[in-house]
Amino acid sequence: MATSTAGHKRKFLLQGICLLLLWQASFSGAFAQQTDLRFTHISLRQGLSQSTVFSIVQDTIGFMWFATLDGLNKYDGSNFTVYRPDPPDSTSLPEPGIRKLYHDRAGNLWIITIGGKLSRYLPAKDCFRQYPLSGDSAVAGRPYRAIDLAEEASGNLWLALSSGSLYQYDRRAGTFVPRFPAPRGSDIPGKLHLQRLYIDHNDVFWLGAWEGLIRFHPRTGQLLRYRNSPDNELSLSGNIVFDMAEDAQGRLWVGAANGGVTVLDSNRRIAAVYQHDPHKPGSLSSNRVMRVFTDSRQGVWIGTVDAGLNLFDPQTGSFVHYRHDSAQPSSLGSGAVMSIYEDDSGVLWFGSSGSGVNRYDRRSRRFRRIAHNSNDPGSLSANPVLSILEDRRGGLWVGTDGGGLNYRPPGEQRFEHLLTQLGNIGSNSVTALYQDRRGVIWIGADPGSQNPAGAVFRYNLQTHSLASFTGISPAVGGVTIVF
């Protein structure tokens, strides 16, 4: 069952109460200049259903998805749609608490609940398909709990159970098939408590568990267990492995909830161990590591349970710390760092255990709010924004819901208002903007009183003329995309 914070449902990523323009600023790679990051907070006040966020992903359309203790949240940049179980409806979520989200290469959004149940979101129907798991001898007599999903380079999708058993997704049949039972060996405990499945660039499987780290070659069946040895400084930093990630050099960073971070080199030998040292300001802020993440700029982020966020500085071999500061509203939110994600535009999202979502845009340090002001005729005509375009000359076009089209010439600060009185041709809601190769601006509008198919207009920047286009007959319901 889905509930939305929006008054009506529109699938536009730029639908909102106001338009935020990010002032572009050069982002220095010098770590000394990154110690004062400013975060945007998204919490219950903005419509998030619950403030503990375990997992974050972005889908192919651009929606952000947040997994919480109480519901799955879809965020369009302004409004939330919250999905919760509806017991009579078999196409709703099976449980309210969501542990893991995974967006595969085929564009599917997978959901694992805290109770270990697996579902897939069906966007065309805005509902979910549940995937019950068949039994195998390795987990007979024990509850089936899905824990994690990962893909090989070829696109083969794998599901890991809490026992360590591995299932492969059969895309033709639409089911998960058991392939490998829980790992067994003289050096591996008879009972595993799996927390993480990771597949590296060589398609080697890594299992993070309460019992250490296990390397598994699916083609040969070879197993190797890494664990902590108090007498060996270059052993695994801790045996409770919660997360791992591979960097651009092929090194594997492994985070333990009881020992910090271990780095395995490209040959999978332990190369470094990073732990908290109260006498070294640049050491890891805490040994209670919850999340490890490598971003598109080769940054390595370490999220902890009790001491905020760490960013590794490869030049010094130390960490920059980001913690919550109650005196600084734009500091990192409070609570454990439960999830880290980077979206397609390079924005970093951090989910917490008590303060919702923290958003950091590395390209910008300042925001400028552009909104409707009834006392300023040159302001935006209305606040709900449905479409935005910057033309090749640098002019800004803003389509609103009910206020028509706004145009701000290059270098100007005031808007010209267009398409505010369309009457029966189309509504004053401008839903789509596009500039073609010839420089013509194409404008899509919602239906008018006598035109249920909506309307399309062309604006010629050379002659500054606007004309209605009648060469197409869109489907009833309005024009939502022009390209």
C-alpha cells in the first residue's frame, strides 16, 4: 500500500514547492578543504516515514529510494511516497521494516525486509512481487532469511541467505534457484551468520559474517577464511564483518563492527589495518564500522556506529572526520551511519539510525532559492515546478503547475511569464521542455478544457515567436516528455 505526501501524483523528478539552483563552485581535491562539509538533511519533517535508513538506491528514472524501519520511501526530490504492507493485498510489501535495497543492471529494484523476505518492485503497476524461497538441505529446519544481493559482471544475480547459502536468479523462470549450500570446511564454523555478499571485479564471491570473511570461487569451489589473530597485526581487524567495497586499484576494504578496517591488496593479501587510536587525531574515528563505500572520485568513506563518518586521505594515510555538531545545523546528522550511496549526478547520500538522510553535493557549497513572490512581478509565477531547461544561450526555462512558463534571459534575474492564459488549448501546467538541434524550444502542457490530449508549443529564440504545434496527437492525459 502506498501513501504519498503530494496532493496529487506526478512522476516528475523536479516537482516541488521551490526550485533550488546550485551555485557551481570548484571542488578542490585537497582534503584540508573538505573538513567543513555541509549536509542537507531529509527527515520526518520532509515526509520520510521513519528516521532510521538502512539502505539507499536510485532507480533508472531518477527516484531515490530509502529503506527504513517503517516503510519503503520513494523520493522525487520534493515529495515522498511511502509503501507499507497491506495484509489483504498480496502485491504489497510483506513487512514494514526494510533492510536492503538493490538496483540490478536490468533496472529491477529488489527489496529485502528485516525479516528476510524478498520482493521486487513493479513500476508499471506500482506494486510488488514477492519471491518465496524453496528449501535446500543446507538450511533445512532453519528459517529462510534473505540477507543480500550481488551481481557478476555478466549480469548473473545472486541472493545470499543468512545461513550462507547462495541462490541464483533464473530470469526466464522468474525464480531464485539454490546453487551453493552454506560453506563447509575444516576452517569454517558449522553455523554462519551472514551479513554481506560482495562480488569483486574478478567475479570472486566474498561473504562477510559474524564469523569473519570468507572468499569463495564459485567455479572451483575453493574457500578461504580470513579472521582476526591477536598475535598478528596484519590479520583481519575484526571478525564481525558488516561491509566491504573495492577501490579503483582493485583493493578490497573490509569493515568490521568490532575492529576497524582491513585492506586487502589486488592479490588479496592483507596490506593494511586501520583502527582508532585516541593518541592519533587522523586515525579512524571508531572501530565500530558499519559501512564501507568507494565513490566515483576514488574516495573511500567509512561509516561508523558511534563516531560519524570518515573519508580516507591517500596522501597522508589518515582520515578526515565528519561528526554531528548540534551547534551546526548543516553538519552530519546524529546517529550511526547505516547506509552510503552515490547517485548518477555524483551527489552522496548518507542514511542514519536516527536523523534520516544526509545529502551532500560535492559540486556546490551554496544554495539559492528561487520562488514565487506575490510582491515581485519578476519572480517565478508559481512554486510547484514540473520542468526545467537551460538553453544553449544560458537562458533558464521553468515550467510550473498552474503558473505557466517562466523564462529568464541570460544574465538576468527577473522572469518573463509565458503561457499563463492558454484557455481551452491547454492548461497552465507546463510539464515538458526540450531544445532541439536547431535551437527551437519545445513545450508540453497539460490538457485544456477542450483538448484532453494536452498541447505542444514551439518557441523560436531567433524571432522570439511562440506557435502552437498541431503535427502530433498525443495520448489523452497531457504531454509529459518531449525529446
